[in-house]
Amino acid sequence: MNHAVGADPSLRRLDAALAERTDANRAFFEREAERLARLCHRMAERFARGGRLVAFGLSPAARSDVRHVAVEFVHPVIVGKRALPAVALTGPDLVATARISIRPGDLVVAVAAAADPDVRSIMRRAPAWGATTIWIGSGPRPDAGAADHVLWLDDPDPLVPATGRFVLLYHLLWELTHVCFEHPGLLKTPAAECTEDVCVTCSDEGRLAEVVLEPADATGQALVRTANGEEWVDATLLGEVRPNDLVLVHAGAAITRLEVNS
């Protein structure tokens, strides 16, 4: 749209606003193109291996967005595109709901501001549940490492989530994920790296875990949930542990307790 000189001032203002938005969109998506492509490849891999998309949000606007995200994947608008499993979590006590809803291999998508404590808690715990985390939002950014993938509009305007650029962001997740499905060679399961009974690298890894059951006797064995499932670990080094505590597990023992918002 380009109105001639002398046109109604309101139309000229509209032209200027549209041009500004177009330039902002072009700059953003050019800058984020590789990040989006890598994320959508990861999403397609997860879906191909049986994972689901679990989206959640807390504010009224975010709840609308996560329902929109889930619908895009479950009910594709393009004929011939596969429906992909997705669900939106919008009720009270989201941390507890996410804990029982998310399973290993899932994709967890938060649409939320960076400061929300429940979102931070879920993003922090999700690796122990075996999920890949994606955080979409605007305004001040989450801390580095708060999620596996962060898609962010660095604009303090509180109305940004209502703009077309914000909606386009998660539309592209759906569209580009399906592009990956058109190239099955991209979705092959990589060969296992460990060929011996004991892998030196893996055995030296500290793994995030969430306590399910505290020790019931002097043996100090606590049941924890990790990305590989539930297992019993020695928690005597930590003294008292409680359900939902986050701990770091190494060589069959819980070696330190972690803060949820650290």
C-alpha cells in the first residue's frame, strides 16, 4: 500500500506503520532463520520418534496462544499434511499438571514472559522429565540456558504478543516442521555412540533428576525421575530430600541439590 502525496494523513500514517512493521519482520526473521530451521528439525525428529508437543501459558493472552499452537499441529490446514500430537495446558497449578502430562521425548513449549516463576520452574524441571524445552515470548529475555530453544521478540511493548509477528513465529514452527517431514533422510535415528557395556563419557555425566520418593530407611535410597525414567539413587550425601526437589545424579548418587530458579 502506497498512497500518493496529499492523501489523507491517516492513510499516510497507516503506510508508515505498515512499512515499519514489514521492515521489523524482515530483520527479525533474517536474523533468526538458522535458529528456526534447527529448532524445526529438532521438533520433526521428536515427532518422528513418538514425541508430543505440550504447550502451556498462564496469562489470558498466552492461554489463547498455546491453544492456537496446539490446534495448528493437531489440525493442519493444508490437505495432505499429517496431524501431529499436541496438547495445551492452561489450568491452575501448571507445574503439577505439567509433571504428570510430560513424558520423555516430548516438546515443551512455553508462551510466557521471562519472569513468571511457574514457567521458570517447568523449564528448569523439564530436562529431568526427558523433554526438549522451547520458550516463546517478548520483552526482557529469560536467563541464558533457561530453555533449550528461545524465540524472543526484544520489544518492551506489552502489546507485542497481539501482533502478527508474534503469531507468525509459531506458525512458522508448524510449517517448517512439516518441511522436514518432506525429507525423511533428515529424521533418521542416529546410531548409538556407546558400544561397550560401560561408556566412559556417559558414566562421567551429571544428570538432572527430580525426587519422586524420599528415602524411607537408613539405606538413603531415593526414587528419582530422570530423562531415562525412574531409578533409585543414594541420597545420603544430601541429608534430607523431599519429593519434587531437583538434584544432580552422578554414578548412582545424588551429589547436590539444585535451586529451581538458579
